[in-house]
Amino acid sequence: MRKTKFLLLSLCLATTVQAETLDEAWAAALNANHQIKTAQANTDVSQEQLQASEGQNLPEFNVGSGYTQYNETPSAKTNIGGQSAQFAMQQDGSARAQAMATLPIYTSGRITHNINAAQATLDATQANEHVAALNLKMQVADNYIAVLRAEDGVQVAQSHVQSLENHQKDVKNLFDQGIVAKNDVLAADVELLNAKQTLTQSVNAYDNAKARYNQLLTRQLNAKVELAKKFPESPKTSLDNLNQNALNQRPELFVLNEQIEALHEQTKAMKAGLMPQVAVNGGYQYQQNRYQAYEGLWQANVGVDWKLYDGSTNHKGDALEKQALALKEQREELSGQILLQIRQAWLDSEETQQRLQVAKQTIVQADENLKVTTDRYQQGLATHTDVIQAEDLRTRSHNNLNNATYDFVLAGLKMKRAVGNF
């Protein structure tokens, strides 16, 4: 006997170990989901753009070469002693090559602002990746709970069928004894068939829930799903603290802040382009020409470029500032929506907690009510309708408990998502 109990205990423990937790589901989804990979690719793009902006501070090297062929030898005309004369200045065919380096010395802050804009864009993209992760985790949590809710729904439906099968046996026994009419037998059969139909629908809903869950985790739709009923605790703090935490740490707000910053820096960089730009140039040039004393020459120079007037730059800068203003308005709107999400989740959590407490109390009473009614029916003191009503009440009570349980868990998860601290 002890050995049998030990084997059963080992089997239960093994099943528990194999059950997938919500944290494991999140990790699997984040590792394989295509939306996350897209967000990560966008972050890589922004990282490359930042490095490109930083590269503007580095020297630029250019190497070029070519060959030119003229139909006549380039010559110059002159008068010598009153006589017209000409002499060759360059070969009719010649090669040229050069290697030049350019280094910006002073750009009026243009490069610095470009780097700042690229950094802000990278920060916004990374925050967007965080947003994608939070959204995915909420989707996984929704589907995770949907699977467990459907699984418990199947168990309640199975319990309902089993209860009605037991009642059907009682009815047939009483009918055989001549205590109840044939009508009770027919009614019991119909109730049982209806319960079996409900069970079939519950099983189908459970299978669909598992398929949606597997699809979200990028698995085979028919892969085995076994989930653990273990969830993170709901935030235990005041509504004001939740609001403040959300406004401080929601990545969606950070995305907008960084996008606004990037636009401001782009505007500064664009306007800095109208100011003096100083660069050093140097390198080696070779021009094939036998008439020239030195075919290869080293050179160095400092150049200043100052665009005194440009009719488009100021307007482009104003357009960027207006985009930033639009994003500020969007940020204010989002802040209001976040506060609404927090309040809704908080109210849902309070409501479902009360439902859960009531549902737990109702279960005991509903089970006892069915037991008493069944005993009374077997003794001929209650009707078939009384038993069916008691069984329906029991089934509804168990479904209410399951729904209250998972609604409470889901409300807590939504609150954590609204705060932004999954």
C-alpha cells in the first residue's frame, strides 16, 4: 500500500514539474515570437544609424583614378618674336590618380546634434522593443488563462455529466420500483444528453484555446499543453501610487519622449548646417604629363563652407518642431489613457476579489444543497425538477468560482501591464 501511494505521489510530482508556468511561457514566446524579432531588428537598425552618425567625426578617405584620351594634344598659343607659335601642355592621353582625406574640424554642432538625434532614436526603438515584449506577455497571459479557464470548464462539464448519470440511475431504480412515472425517466435522459452536448462544446473550446496558445508561442497547433496554476501576485498599493508608477515607467511614454528629443536634435542639426563648416583636406594627387615638372604632388588645405542663405532649411526645421508638438499632444493623450487603464484594472481587481469570496462560500452550500435534494428524491420527498435545479445551481456555482478566480488573476495581470512592470 505504501509503495502504491509513493508511486502515485511520484506521478503527481512529475506531472507538476512538467506543467509549464507563466514565466516559462513568457520566455518561450519572447524567444520565438516574430513580433519580438521584428522589434529587435528595428533596434539593430537604429544602432547602425547611431554608429553612422558617430562616424561623421572620423576622417573620410577617398581614392580615385582614371584615364583621359583627347582627339588633339592640348596646346597653348603664343607669339615669339612676332611669330605665332604653339607648344604642347599635356599629353593627348594620360592617367590620373589621387588619395585624399577630409577631416571635419568645426561644424557648429551639426554632427553633435545628429549623434544626439540618433541616440534618442535608438533609445526610443529600444523602448519600443520593451513595449512589444509587454504586449506579447499580456497576450500570452490572456491565452494562458483562457486555456486554464477552458480546462476547468471541461472538468465542470464532466462533473455535470457524472452527476446526471448518477441521477439517471436513481430515476430508473425508482421507476422500476413503481415510485416515479415514466416522465421522470424521459426527462432525466434528455437532461443527460444536453449535458453531454455541453461537454462536447466545452472540449471543443478547450482545444481551440490550446491551439491559439500554441500559435502565440510559435509551436505546432496540436502540441501538448499542460499549464501550471501559478500566477504573479497583484500589486498591493494605493491607486495613487499605481498612477505615479505608471507615469514614471510606462515605456510607451518613454518612446514618445525620446522621439520628441530626436526631432529637437534634428532641428538643431539642420540649422547648424547654415553656420560655418570647417574641414581639413589633404592627400596625394598624380597626373600623368611628361610636359609637367612634377606629376605627383602632396597637398593640404583648410576649407570653410558657410551657407549664407537657404530658402528651405528653416521651413524644414519648423516642420520638425511641429512634428514634435504633435507628439507632445499624443503623449498627453496617452497619459490620460494610461490612468484610465490603471483605474479600470484596479476596479476590476476589487470587484473580482469580492466575487471570488462570495463564490467560495456558494460552492459549499450548492454542493450540500444537491446532496440533500438527491437524498430527498431517493426517499420520494422531492421531485425530479428539484434535483435538476439543484444540479444546475451546483454547476453554475462551480463555473462562477472558476470565472471569478481567473477574472481576478487577469485583472491583476492587466494592472501590472498598465503600470508597465511585468
